[in-house]
Amino acid sequence: MKLKIPRALHLDEEAICRALRQAVERGGETGAAAEVLEAILLPHLAKESVDILEPLGLLPRLARGEVTSDMAEVLPQIDHLKNDLHALQIEHATILSAIKRFVAAAREEGKSQQARLAERLLFRAWLDESVFTPLAILMGKYLELRLDLGNRPSSPASVASRAPIKLQLPEALQLSRAQLSAALTRVSRAGGQTKAVAETIAQILEPHVAHEEAKVLRILGFLAPLAAGQFTIDWLQDLSEWDELETNESALHLEHRQLVGAGEKLLAIARAEGTAEVLDFAERLLLRIRLDEEVFYRAALLIRNYLRLRARKESLERTSSDLS
């Protein structure tokens, strides 16, 4: 089974690697810091591609509830991820330290483009830790249940929590919202065509983000506890959105089309005028929309599918136990 990394993630990695290489070539203290970061980050991304991003290639099918026996081929990769979690956390801490050095050097030397790159690197590091890693682990759990691999050795799960869970957006999505808002504020100060398009985006973006966080993205708050083995049937009763996910996502896709149109227009203006800050915002906005559609919304559907499957399995086990 050939797994394809979601397109948005592939493009993001390419852009990060290219921008880091440019920072190195421009020299100075910023270039030296970028070279250190590049040496740490590139092997880390290569490892993540195998253990995390490739398994995410199954996400569209799993979100639709499709499971086939050949999908079990991905389980050894996910096992390797679970066994390597501590090492990944150490690498993330090292990468974050290198990003801070890179930011400090870029600010000291007045290299605003490199400082914006650091924001993108921080977003990606938080995505890996708070979304992609627990999502890949949850995909493995869902596959094991659907393929009925109960006799398969697995790492011990934590005791299921019966306390109500307080859903919060993963850190990466909180960071993304703050970065987009700050970048849009900066871009809105420009004049001419840029200002007009930025104002159009501002009218759509804030209500759209609030809508998707309330109706879809807060569900991603289940990722960490579910990946850690926590579960309670009550979680299925806590959210009215479970039965409305497809409807909510359909409405959000319509809002995306408006944002994509305005974002692509802004991108064309930025390229024609050579305005790096506007270009950075437009690219970041379009990347976020692709991540919403290719990863985040599908992850919400997977979470719902997994919770329903767990509830059904537990109900059958209780019935069987009562009969015996």
C-alpha cells in the first residue's frame, strides 16, 4: 500500500526547507543560526515523514469510515512512533531552542523575512506535537478496533478518565489564529489594492475562524486524551456537533472558497509588487485553509468515528458479560 503525505504538509515542508537554505546563503549571525537549525530540523522532518505524515495519508478514507485489511501495514510505523515519543519530545525541545536563537539573530540584524520564517517554523513544531503525533496514534487505535486486532500486542493505555473533559484547541491552532490575526493587521496598513483585498479578508476571516473553532476544531481537543488511552462514553453525549459535523464542514468549505479567492488575489498582488510581508501572509492563509480541509476537519470526523466505535464495542462487551 503506497501512502501519500497530505499535499498541504508536503508543500509546507518544501517551503520551510527552501527558506532555511536561503537564510543560510545570506550569511551573518542569522545565517549561522539557520545552518544549525537546518542540521537539526531536516533529519527530524525525514523521520516524521515516515512515522507520522505517511500514516496521515490514510486520513481521508478513515474519516469516511473506510477500512481495508491492507491498512494494517501502517501499524508498525505507528508502533515505532509510540516507542519513539520520548526521543521526539527531546528533538522538539532542541528544535525550539534553535528557532529561538534564529529569531533573536534575525531581529538583531533586522531581517524581518527570516523572523517571519521563524513564526512558520514554530507553527509547524506545535502542529507536529499537538496535532499530528496524537492523530497518527489515534489512527492506529481506530484501525486496530476496526480490523479486530484485539490480540495484537500494544503499549499499555492509561486508566480511562471519568471526569468531564474541558475541550481546548490544540496549541498549534491557538498559535495559528494569533499569527494570522497579527499578520493581517500588518498587511491592512498597506495602501492601494492590498488594503482593499486585506479588508475583504478581514471581514470573512474572523467570523470564519470563530465558526470553525466552535463547530469543528474544538473537537481536536480530544486528540491528546484519546491518544493517551483515555475514554468515556459520556464524551459522545457532551457535544451536539457530533451529528452535525458534515453539515458544519460543508458550510465551512463555502467560506473557504471565499477566502481562497481573496487569498489568491492578494498573493498575485504581492508577487507583482514584491511585498514580502503581504506574500508571507497570503501563503500562510492559503496553507491554513488547505490544512483545515486536508487534515483538521477530517481529524474531527475520525475522532467521532473512533468514539462511536469504542462505545459500540464496550456496549457489546457488557452485553456479552451480562449474558455469561
